[in-house]
Amino acid sequence: MQGQTLPQVFPHALVPLVDHVVVTTPSTLAIPALREVPESKKTFIPSGLSRPIAPRSFGRAATLESVTLGYVGTLDFIKLHPAAIEICERLCECDPSVRFEFYGALVNEELKSQFENTRFPARIQYKGFTEDTAKTLQGFDIFFYPLRPGHYGTGEQVVLEAMASGLPVVAMAGIAESAIIEHGVSGLLAASTDDLVAQVKDLVAAPGHWAELGARAVQRVQDAFSAESARARFTTLYAGLRELPAIAKPAGGLVLKDDDLPRGTQLFLVSVGEAAPVFRDTLSSVDSVRRPAQQTLAALAGGFNARTRGTPQHYLQHFPGDPVLRQWASLFD
């Protein structure tokens, strides 16, 4: 995770427990909790491509009668842009050649409903979960990656796989994507949903540019994100750590401060770092304290509307009898 956006943050409470911090997105090193960590204990190692991907033939030409834009990844609005299907519909309206295929585990009911009720059911399709990403990528003409601003992702393996396969990639300009893709060189990055629509339209209209963009994407992965490079840097790091003396850790591990609250609640409060006081204020019996806190949390709904990824719903699965977690989970239903 990037550690910069709720609920997936790197809390101060973890700092005394770590011997070394490795990040895969450079900007993670600037988050408040990691500023406390000495430079000698922090390392940036780009995420290496997890498996070999053979580049497609750059001579492959798509017919403009049908251009397939594909997505592989998390099908939940905690990561996918909430306007993703609307963006697809806008593009279908203005270009009869485009079609969209989405692959992944579909657990979000709202997104499922959007697939079922799209105005273009033959051209915007959920295709199920894929066990073979490399094979699935071969069926795309363009890799389409419309993630929400501030999502938690960092290494973005599927983007690396798409680039390594030689696909032209068009994505929202999130922190992780911007650290991987060089806009206009090894892919395209969009600053807004309107910009994303415009970028896709221009790319679809210029199939002669796809091979060049794809070839530079392959080179980018080979130069900066090879598994061999990542493995070598980790090996060097681990070898150095083995030579260091053991560091004493706080007795009992993670320090929990809210003894009057259930353990699941305490762990969740630690996990959200500096946002913990807002969650505590929702428990206040004082209306003028409780209501503003509830309103503040309501504004965070996009990052918390999931049953995984560190949300109250996620913690509630592990602490099902926790009444406070249940109360917080209900705020995001």
C-alpha cells in the first residue's frame, strides 16, 4: 500500500516495531509516520514484474470496426473509479468501435448493478475472474485503468504486466500510476475523467501509435521494473540487515491505548493513525461532538465502502462481536 490514504495508512504506532522500511512508490517515504524513521532505515525498491510476460507482436493491427479496451483488477469502488462505467458509456456514445471488458472478482453490489443495467450491455461487459492474466491481456487492444483518486495501490503489477506485454496503457494519473508510466512516452495518464475520455478517444483514433507506445512500455518495464533488479536489491538489503545487531522492540508488540474499548476497536483505531480521534468522537454522548465527526466520516465513504482493505467492515469480520466496529461499519453501508 502507499500508506497515504485512509484507511490504508502507515500509523505511527508501527514505527517502533520495524527494523527497515521498503516502499515501492517513492512518495510513500514522505508520509508523516515515516519521517520519524532514519534515512538509513528506509529504502525505495521498485516493484519487479512478478512473472515473465512475452511482448505481443508489434505488427498486430486492430480493425477500427472493433477496439477492445480491457481492465484486470479489483472490481470494487475502494479502488476502481466510481465513474468507471459512466466513462465507458460516454466513450460508447461517441465511438461505435469501442468495447470494454472487465476481469476480476466482482463483490461490489452497486458495481454489479451497473454492469447489469448499462445502456451498452453488448459493449461494456464483466467477463469474470481470470486465472491467466497474460492470456487475457492478449485479447485487449488497449489496457484501460480507471482507478479512483487516492487509491491504496502501489506496485500495480497488472499495469506492469500490461506494459510488458506491449499494450498501450491509458490510466488515471494516480500516485502509483504516475511513478510507473511516463506520460506520452510509455503510456498515457489522465488528470480527470474528462481528460481520460479525451485520451482514450485520441488513442483509439490513432492505431498506428499503439505499437510505438507499446514498445516503449516494454522497454520501460525492462529498464526500471525487472524482477531481477528487484531481487538483487532485496538480496543486498537482507544481507546488510543480517549483519546488524538485534534491535529491542516494545514489550508486548503493538501498544494499544484505549483500554475501555473492545480489542478489535483498539486495533482499528491504531490502524487509521491520525484519523483515530474522529472515529472516537462518533462515540461521544455530546451531540455537538458526535454529529460533526459522523459528517467527517461520511465524506470518506469512497475509501471505506468495502468489506476488505482495512475498513471497519473488514475488522468486523475478525471481531464479529465488537459493537463499536459494527456501529462504524453501519456508517458506510
